[in-house]
Amino acid sequence: MTEAGQRAVERLEALGRISDDPHFLLRTFLSPASRQAGDQVMEWMRAIGMSTDRARDGTLRGILPGSQPTARPLLLGSHLDTVKDAGKYDGPLGILTALAALETLGNQSLPFPVHLLAFSDEEGVRFHTTYLGSRSLAGPLDSETLAQRDASGTTVAAALAHEGFDDGVEISYSSDSILGYVEAHIEQGRVLEEAGEALGVVSAIAGQSRLTLTLTGRTDHAGTTPMPLRRDALAAAAECILHIEAQARAHPPLVATVGTLHLHPSVSNSIPGFASLSLDFRHPDPVEHRLLLARLHDTLHEVASRRELTLNWSIVQENPPVPCDPLLTRHLAEAIEQEFGICRTLVSGAGHDGVAISALGPIAMLMVRCRDGLSHHPDEFASPEDIEATIRVLVRFLKSLANT
Ligand code: HGY
Ligand code: MN
Ligand code: MN
Ligand code: MN
């Protein structure tokens, strides 16, 4: 392995040990571990001669001016936050392989600035809404997003005001002011591994709806309430969840997930009067997505009314599918073909910061094989050889972009 590759692997391990929880990997919006990880990445950026800055929300940036500092910058990077009980590659791999590629290029300066970004919140664990960091590149967050509350009732606006970096700077770009955005990311799927290929490119990022469904029945005594009189919010939620699963199974490639469930009063001898569940709903085709989501809405309302409960259907965030830029992607694919003679194109079922940055300019993604396709799991793994190959391909890509 090259020194830069070895360093990237060691740094992934090091970041994987910076967590808000002693038992599993977790870094959330403006949390202590997110700060600590950000400080560490900025140190590594400065070590290769980058100037660094950080926004109030914790998104940080390293800049290499290149030989034409006023040219439109190429953005590289990924997110620094994680899901709960995460793997150490989802996010940081994109930041650290880009850093290693720039380190490898050394003082072969590029005819455009490179801005390496580490976004503060892509997963949306704390506030359920996602891309808080990358959306802020295009300007202030909308009022609906700022009003989103976390489990403690704190809004995004309050978190920014009271927990944000007081010395934070504004990191924003107007549309068409960037050369493009390129992100390397583990595939979080099984296509590359089953094909025996290390890297691939992305044609589009699937559309995604994030919802909160709230079922309200009546809390009652578990011992004295006959079954026909019950308005049990958890039993209704259970029926809804099975309908959600059945619809997704019947309509591939639709995927639908209930990842969180909160109850009240959540004690063993009271009938749950209140259940709130998250719904993550994704489909690569926007028309099918809309149709199937509308159908599910009606099915779940029928369940609720039959059980004499109310259902509140709240859309937290929706992103349509986002195509990757053919030209940038072609440059990436050629770099992979020079390395491996072949380059596969994938659709990304996972969301990425490029969804938000596509509002600013062209985006492209480099997918990296991961073992068993596992992600959002502590056993998530990308091999040192594939990490090294990612760095080599990024160096080739940067050089080819410099020569256009
Ligand atoms: O949910 C996603 O697809 C991404 O991991 N944020
Ligand atoms: Mn990710
Ligand atoms: Mn993720
Ligand atoms: Mn009692």
C-alpha cells in the first residue's frame, strides 16, 4: 500500500473511535463527538497545506487554491455524522480518500480550486430531516426544517443558536458557481461484491420520502378493559407496519422501512394510547413512488378508522430521484476503466449529500465495494486494497479533469 493509502485506512480507524456513545459508533448534529471528529479532520487537512474553515452547523471545509484560484471550485467530500451503531466507512471514506488523493497529487497543482467538505449532518439521526449540512451550502435552511424537533424537543434553529460554532463562517455557493461535486462512498449494497468489482459509478440517487405517522387511540387499564372496547395504538401500528411491508414486497424495487417506534405511556399494564413511527419510503421512479405512497396513505387511514383511532400522516422530507452528471461520471468511469478495464454503473438506493448539492451544479459518485453489502452496521467494511484503488482512481480523475 502507498503511504497515503495506509494513512487513510488508519484515519478511518481513528475516526471510528470518536463516538458520542461508549458502546457503539454514533455522531450526530453538533454533538461533542462530531466536534471532536471535525477538529481532527481539519488538522489532517491543514497538514497537507489546505486552509480550513467551519460553518456554524459544524460543516467544515479544506481549500487548495490550485493554479487558478478564481476558477470555479471542484467540491469533494462526504459526511462526518453517522447513524446509531454505525460502521466507520459510511461518510468518512469519502472525506479521507479525497484527502489522500490530494495528498498524493502533492504540489502538482490543479487549474481549479478544490474544496474538500465534511458535512455535519447527512443521516438525519437527531432531527429526522436529512442533509442539514449540504443543504446549507445553498443558503439558509427553510423554516419547516428549522422547526423540526429532536427527542428532547429542541428545534434545529435552537440547536444552531445555542450549540453552533460561534466562530463559524458562512460556507455557501450560488448555483452554477461550482465545477461539480464528486463523492466516493461505500456502495451499501451487494452489486459490486457479487460482480467481483472494486469500484463503480452512479447513474442516479433514488428518491426518498421520510414521514412520521402518529396513531392516537386511548390509553386504558390493561386488566379491566375488554378487548372490543380497546383503541390500542400499538396494535394498530403493528397492523400498519405489516401493510407497509406487504406493499413493498409486492412492488419491487420499492423499499419501505419503519425504523423507529415511540409509545405512550409505554408501561406493561396500560394499553398504549399513542404510537409514533417513522416511515422511510424509496423508489427510483418518481411516478411509482407517488402512486404507491398515496395508496399506502389510504390503506393506513382505513386501518386507523376501523380501529377508531386517528392517524396523523406527516411528511418530514421528500427528495425526488437525482441524476448524476453524465460528463463528470464519464471522467470517473474512464479513470476506473484505466485501473480495472471495466466500470459498472449503479443506481444508488442510499441517499447522499449530492442530492442537496445537485441544486448547485453537476454531481457524480464513485461507489466502493463493501463486504456483504453491509452498512449502517458496526461490521461495515471496505478493504484497504479497495480504499487504495479509490485513491488511485480519484487521482486519475483529478488529472483527467485538469486536462479538459
Ligand atoms: O438514508 C440514507 O440513504 C443515507 O444513509 N443517509
Ligand atoms: Mn452516507
Ligand atoms: Mn448512511
Ligand atoms: Mn393500577
